[in-house]
Amino acid sequence: MPPAPPGPDLQQVSVDGAMIPLVHKEWAEVRTVAIGVVEKPVMEKGEPVVHTGQVSYFSRLCDAQTFTHLALVETHRRGTETAKKVCGVVDGAEWEQSFLDMHCPDAVRILDFSHAAGYLAGAAQAAYGEGTHAAQAWYESERHRLRHETPDVVLDDLQRLRDESGGGESARATINGSLAYLQKRAEQIRYAEFVAAGYPIGSGMVESGNKLVVEARLKGAGMHWARDNVNPMLALRNVACSDRWEEAWPQICQQIRLSTQEKSRERGRRRKEPLTEGDDHRSLATPSAVPPPLEAATTRQPAQPSAASFSAPSARRPAANHPWRHSPIGRARYRSPAHGSPPKT
């Protein structure tokens, strides 16, 4: 493998999965990694917002471990291992953390902000009831704190909500689940610090990739894909959606030509190979090609005069009692090589 190209000063790596329909009513997960260059923050609605550009995609239908190894071709091409700083923004799935462990172990791990806020919404609905004004007010307040204050403030509020909840055991269990999930990822939800440092806090880059690269082509109305056809199509989609068609298509054509030539040479080698011991023409015969037994063949044919009813013919002319001798056409057409005239009968 050639040396990795120099990476950018700040790079974002995000991974996620999307489900697609296969034949026989089967569904399977396509995994995608999106890699981009983080741009300088810009002010939008009075707050600094970070955008990521020069995005490229790598998608495959396979298990998480295989995908993690296959994606090395894209992380290597984008200089992930040589980038000065990498932000791994994911939604918290374990396989996504394993992906970052392999490709950028020193990356700043960031839990997708919308994903973390979803746990706050679940806790609010469990405590105050789904769709209530109280639940919406609590959620909006805590979401703002999650974005602008430290994680400890939000975790303390969640613990207080659990202890004061009057929704019963089920509600307390839901709130406690949200609390435990965010406590485990406290280092990944320091959003105020991340934004101040110019880091992205959302994985919308790869979520958009799921829609653009995968679902727009493979999840149309009535589509059901054979498993073997998915990855070739994904490879083409990756090239097209990463704006690399002019670069990659000549290489693809060259690989197709080489593959076709190799198949042609292989067929030629097989034709020239001698038959191995035990191989003969009989091994190529099919039951329908085997001739019928001699007895069956003779019974279906009309009876023929026996050879004893004719005199033995000479090398050049028929016998004297041959039927041709009694045919005017035969006498007219026959010419003896020696006499040049019809023989007398």
C-alpha cells in the first residue's frame, strides 16, 4: 500500500447504517462511512455553526467487522491517519466505536447531538406524559443546557427528574435508562467545549449519505435486490456521489478489460488441456444421444434382400443380377471406364 497522503488540519469521520430490501422479503443493513474536511465556524441565528465539506463516501453490505476492514481503502485515501485532528461523530452504536478504534483511535469522540437530545425527550415524556406541555417545556430547557452548559448540569437534572417522577416504575425505568446512557458517554457530550473548539457536533453528514448514496438508488418503490448485486451498485454510487467519476471510471474500465482478457485466456487453456486418465468421449454422451440397441433398430426397418441373393460385385461394376441392371435410367447413365458403353445384360 502506498504511503497515506497528508490529511487536513481537522477532519470529520462519521459512520452509520441504513436498511435496504432484498429479494424473498429480506432486509439487510448497508453500512456507510462519510469523511469530510471541517470548515471554520460561521454564525447562524446568533450561534456559531460548523459545516463539513469535501465529503466522500464508502458503503458496503456486510457485517460490521468486515466493513471496518474494507473501509481502510477510503480512510487511507483521505489521509485519516495523517490528519492533525479527527472528530469521530457517531450515534453511539458499539460497532461505530470499534470502527473509530481501528481507523482513528486518537479521534475526539462526539455523540451526535440529536441522538443525545432524543434521550432527554424520552425521559420528559415518561415523566410528564407524551405530548404534554410540561414535557415539551422540560425538554426544551434541558436541550438548551445540553448545548450550552456542562454535562453535569443535565445529568443532575435527569437524576432529579427520576427521583421526583410520579409516573410509576415504568417511567422511572425509562428515565434511569436515559440517565445511564448519557452518564456512560459524559466525555462525548461536552458540546459547549466542542463548539468552542470548532468541532462538529452532528452526524448529519453520514445520515445525508444514507439517503443520497444508498436509499435514493436502492430503496425505490418496488425494488428488491439480489444480495450479490448490492455491493457493485454501491461501489458505483460511492464514486458518483463523491464526485470522483472522471478519476475512477477509466480505472474501472481497465479492470473490466483485464478481467475479460483473463477469462478468455482461461477458456483457451482449458481447451488445450489434454483429457485426463479415465476421460473419453463416452463421458460427454447424454442418455438421449446413446443409439438404440441393434435389435430395436432392425425391427423398425423394412426387410432387405439378403446378401446371398446377389452375386459378388466387382470393384468397378455392379453384379449382373443387381437391380440397377433392370433400370433404364441406370443403363443409360452407366458408362464403363474400360468400354465407354453400357454393359450388356
